[in-house]
Amino acid sequence: MMVALIVLAITQSNAQIKNAKTDIVKVYGSCGMCKSKIDKAGSLKNIAQVDWNKETKMATLSYDATKTNPEEILKRIALAGYDSDVFLAPDKAYSSLDDCCQYDREAKVAVKAERKIEMAGMTVSNSTSVTQNQEINELQSVFESYFLLKEALIKSDSQLAVAKSQELLTAITAVKMETLTTDVHMVWMKVLNGLTADAKSISATKDIKKQRDSFKLLSKNTYELIKVSKLSEPVYYEYCPMADASWLSKESAIKNPYYGSQMLSCGKVMETIK
């Protein structure tokens, strides 16, 4: 009966998720309230579905493998206060759980969503600071490719814009989502399809006007991503009323990618992102 119920739950969740894969992992908790919190923390509409069993302490993860993975799901669950064999919940998150939810912890070490990696009988921890550095490195190539594409549009060089948009697509594809912190990951999932579609649109034409039209939406999504990323240098969010469009720049001086030399200095700085 238990097996039948699990199979039924997996089938129902998979019907709503494309490219669904299923894993079963251990997540520590104690009561029905825990189930509600674990399921909610790990689930994302049409992307991931979590079903935790309070008797067995096993969680069934059903997910779209093209958009997320078990590590990302378990990271969100850990940040909600629940340990797994992959991530330890932050002490603050665990302590904030209701008394009935505070399960016996097998590892009572103050950590910040550290991942335990077992190698030859030894346990090594990847700390949050390492994850943040990986995150910056992962997204830096995306941002740099964006800035190079913008420079091509400033020069009104449509052929160069094609090449730089292809580099941007490569950078987007190379991002390892498991290195992103939860807040950045959520924005990345939101903007990923748009970034990809607009970069493809620019790479598919040498019509500079069409490239600039696609760059408007590309800039909007890149702005959302940069806003939640921890960059070492300020980035300027600039706006041109004539084009009714914005872009991002590493310098405050206005160089308009929508008009190039025709109206190079048209625009103003709207925001400095630090």
C-alpha cells in the first residue's frame, strides 16, 4: 500500500513537471508541520515537487532536470531549517522552528548551509563564502558577455553583435545553478528563458534595429540578475527617453547602445548598483 501511494504521488507530480526525474533522499524532521514546511520549501511551480514522509523521513523529489537538481532543492529545504545528508541547516533557521519541529540533529555544528562531501572516509565542507565566490565567477562571464555585446551595439556593428551574443549564449549555458545562492537562483530561474531567447534573437540577425529591440528585453532581465548579485564593482543602470529603453554599464559616462554615434550621449544614469 505504501509503495502504491508513493507511485501515485510521483505520477501526479510528474504530470505537471516537464522532463521529470525522481530521487528519494533523507530529510530530517519530526511532525506533520515539518512536512508542510519541507514540501513548501523544496517545491517550485512546474519545476520541482517535494513529498516528505514523516514516518520514514524520506523525501520524494520530482523535478525538471533541465531547470533544477536535487542539490538546489535540498539547499532550499536546509535554509528552511531542515537537515539532509547533503546540507546542514543554518543554526538560526533550525532554532526558529517550532518546538515540535526541532528534531534530533545528527550533526550539531554551526554552519551556513554547508555541504558535506565525503572523500576517502574524510568529511570536507564547502562554506558559504566559497559558494559566493563560485557564484560570482559563474555569473561574471554572463555579465562580461553582456557588456561586450553592448559595446558592439554602441559601434553599430551588427556582425560583431552576432559574435558577442553567441558568446553570451555560451556563458549562459555554462552557468552551474548549484553554485548560486537561493535568492540569486530564484532570479536566475525567472530570467533564464528570456536571456536565452533574446541572445538567440540577436545572434540570428544582422539587422541592427532588430538586435537593439531584443537588447531592450535582454537588458531588463540582466538588470534583475545584477541587482541580487554581489559584484565587486559598481554597475550603472542607464536610460534613454528617446528609445524608452535602459541598459547597464560599468562606467557612468553615457554611451547609448540604441543609437550609437547618432545620439551617443543621449540618456542618464538612473541607478548605481553596488
